[in-house]
Amino acid sequence: MKTFNKLKNNKIVKILTNIFVIILVPYIIWMFFFDENSYLVHRKFDREINDLENTISFYEKKIAEDKATIKKLKDSLQLERFAREKYLMKKENEDIYIIEFDTIKK
């Protein structure tokens, strides 16, 4: 009986047996791990948002580069140079020689 009274008077036991604590602890555990709006789900969504923002910034840079290329290609000489370099286009009486270097070491 003495040990029960000692246990009953212990502050930690009083706190843990409080009805609010008994209700609050499972509620917090439920909200943190198991609920559809849990902290873990929010973390996953935050990572996905960061990935999408990185993708957006990548494509915005690519769009800016393409706009600069288009602006540059409005000049007919630049357009001809671009077509010759990228697509190997040629004039009627021209021959094109493509030189490839073998970079594989044997």
C-alpha cells in the first residue's frame, strides 16, 4: 500500500494520468503520423513543390535562351549560319565535309 501511495503522489504519474494528457497524446500522434494532413504528408508536398519550382526556373532559363536565339536569327546571315552549323544545310553547288575525331582510346 505504501508503494501505491508513493506512486500516487509522484508528479509524473499525476501528469500522465490527467485526462487531458490521456486524450492529447494520442491526438498528437494521430495528427503527426496517420492523418491525411499529417506532418509527413506536408513534408512530401513541400519537397514536390521545391522540385516543381526548380523545374519552372530551369524552363524559364531555357525560354530566355530560346528567345535570344530567335532574336539573333532574325538576321538572314545569322539564320544561314545557324542552318549550316546545326542542320548541315548547304547551297546547290557546295560540298560539305564533316570531320569527326575519334576520341576513344584503345
